[in-house]
Amino acid sequence: MPRIHVLGASGSGSTTLGEAVATRLGIPHADADHFFWMPTDPPFATRRPRLERLALLTQELPAYADWVFSGSAISWATVLEPTYDLIVFLRLDPTVRMARLRYRETARYGARIEPGGDMAIASAAFFQWARDYDTAGPAQRSLAAHEAWLDGQAAKVLRLDSAQPLDTLTDAVVQHV
């Protein structure tokens, strides 16, 4: 059985696909945000300390087990890289991706992300960061950073357009396992 890493820009569907593949294969799924961020309200405000993050990561995703790991963790989850059997890289038209993000964030947080809401400033910064993905340099989470990281990986890389239906994407990943 496999150890699969699914990544892409925020809003590209890496968590959704990761969950679907894990369900189809009957193996555990974990998302990078679970390890990277401390549980807070508002969410995504406090980074988990690096050593704690890595300990949790190796406990929940051991090298001898099968799992699907979704989300971008190219700068901090290097301990997992030698264990990957397959890396799935998702791309999505930036306009579609940003619309998905807007829908997701509004569904999750509603008025909290609107002007005057307790998450408005952080949300505006998040949307700007997400918009910059396709044009930013390799110093931040970006297409350039992901491409550079992918070039250095030993595992097979499967590139998918995440505008495809979820079942089609899931089938494509399972066929490569």
C-alpha cells in the first residue's frame, strides 16, 4: 500500500482529493494544517512549534504505515519525503481557485471575514497571499517553490488539473498506486 502526498495551491482541492483517495484506499488521511497550526479561535493564528509539529507528524504518519498526506509542507515536513511513493500535484486556473477559496471561507466563517468582522484583516491578507501563488517567487508558498521542490523529489509525480470531477481525480491517483 502507499504513502501519498497531495499538494497544490490553497483552494486547488488537495485536502478534498486527499480525503477521497484515503477513503477509496481504506487508509488514514491527514492534512498539513492539522500539524502546522495550533487549534485557536480565530483559526490559523498560531503556528505549532517546529519540534512539536515534527513529533506529531512522525507519530501520525509513520514511515512503515500507509497514509495520504495533503497540503503543502515542503519547507518543514522533509522527514516524510523519503517515504513518499507518489506525489500528486494539483493545478487549477487561478480565477476558479480564488472563487473556490472565497466560497469555502465564506461558508466556514461568514460575517467574521467581512469588513468589521474579527477575522477581516487576517482574511484579506490570506486572500492576497493566495492570489500571489502563481506569480510569487520561491521564498514563499508559490508555484515556483512547488516546482523547485518537485524537481528534487525521488517519488513519482502525478500532475492533475483539479478542475476535473473528484471521482476522475481519485481514479487517476488510485490507478498510479
